[in-house]
Amino acid sequence: MPLYKEQGVVLGSFKLAEADKIITILTQGSGKVRAVAKGLRRTMSKFGARLEPFTHVSLMLYRGRSLDTVTQAEIVHPFRSIREDYALVAAGGAMLEAVDKVAEEHERNVPLFLLLVKGLRALEARPADPPAVAEAFLLKLLELSGFAPSFTACAVCGSTEVRRFSPSQGGGVCETHRERDAQRAEPEALAWLASLSSESFEEAGTSSPPPRVRGAGRAMLYGFAEWHLERRMRSLPLLAR
């Protein structure tokens, strides 16, 4: 049927012609959808602010040959408080960008949709450390995508004597099996990343490691994510600041 109903989270948008926008939405049943919202940039648009990033919406869409068209949009949950705080925007923006890079168009991925909604709800609760929530989200996203990094054992042989970290080898490695790109890894940073990967979003947002540990951990995590997603992530430097 050319007309279909979906619900999803708005990941982003960009301008089209003089008054329209192309909206990117991660839907629950149809995966990532790119759709035209006609007249969205007009003051009296029928969509109002319903198609802003972070917004969870219920949609009616018309399926087109290359792009779908939004014909109706109703807010399920606005996540408005995220857009009102700079730290929450930076953390949430990293989540949206990461999801946009891994989601396939019109390919159903319910676990990814649920993970995103759960992460946004954790940010909406205004955690003490929003970036840590986003970093925990990134780790869970990598695991969901089949790229979970190893932190406590060598990714090659399973030894617990992890001294190096290599994105191309799958994370932590021992001295025996390290390759040329493997960098020295601080044990405290590896332990912090390991805890983030196993904690809930609520637990991740309650405390922060020392700046030195966090900096080393971020360098490993961000490098690993960009290697395996095969894309640069513009939101990560903003998140680190």
C-alpha cells in the first residue's frame, strides 16, 4: 500500500527547495526512512515543531519511488528537555548520529529503535554525566551491531594480560599478539570502558572517572567506533568538549 503508518524518532533533517525539508526518521517497523515534509519551513506549517530532532512521532507516510512523503505527524513524546540543555543536546546528538550511520533504509531493526528510545529517556532524566550515557549508548550500539570491543581479555588469544588496544584487532590485545597499530592502553581506562559496556544508562550517568582516565578511554572508544562504522562522527569532538 502506498500509504502507511509508522512511529519513530526524528534523527535529523535538511532543507529542500524553498519551504520543504527531508526528514530522517528511525521507525520501529520500517527501519530508517527518509521522507519529504512539504512546507515544513513555512511559519504556518501544519507540522509545526513535530518533526524536530529527538521527537518521538506517529506518522502517516506516502511511499514514493525514491523518497517517501510525510502526510501527517503527531507527537508521541517530545523529549523537549533534551533540546533545552547544551550537555544533553551534545550527548543526544551523538546518539542520533551513531544510529543514523548504522541503520539501514527500510530495514526493520526493532532492537535498535528500542535502544535509542531507552537512551533518550535516560538523558531526559537529566543524569549527572550526560556524556557517559552517550558513551554507554555507543558501546551498546556497537555490541548490537556485532562489533563489541574486548576490554578485559585479549581479542586474539583470550589472555587477561591486556596491555594494548587495536580497533582493527577487536579491542584489547596482549603484547604477544599485538599488531603495528596497537597502542598502549591504560588499565584504568580499559576498566572504565568495561564498566560502561555492562552498566545500565542510569548507572553510567551517575559518576565520572578522573579526566586522565576518561581522556584515554574516549580515545580508544571513539577510534574503535569510527573504525568499525567506517565513518567519521562529527558529534564526538563536541561530546568530548
